[in-house]
Amino acid sequence: MESEILMTVSQLPDALKQEVLHYAEFLAEKHKKTLGAENPEKKRRAGTMKGMFVLPLPDDFDEPLEEFKDYM
């Protein structure tokens, strides 16, 4: 396919080669935009952790955890 394209374009006058180049750039940009629309970047939303942390901290916050007593 690429060789056919190159052979066809090489036979064109310079003015048409310039148009082919512009059209190819247009198609590449259009393709890039459609890929971006298919896979939109997921943005993090603020406030999704609301209610996960309780303030003020409990009195035993700095005490070692029960699970780690064997290692201390």
C-alpha cells in the first residue's frame, strides 16, 4: 500500500504534492482527535473521600497497632 501511494504521489506535479501533504496532515490530526474522543482522560473528582476520615483523631492514635505487637 505504501509503495503504491509513493509511486502515485511521485508522479504528481509539485503543486499537487503540496496539496497531498496538507491533506495527509489534516487526516492525521483528525485521526488523533478521534482517538482522544474515544479514550478521554479520566480526571479525579474532588470530595470522593468525604466522610472517610474522622476528626478529631482518637486518643490512642499514636499507640502501636495490635497487629504489630509480635514484631515489637
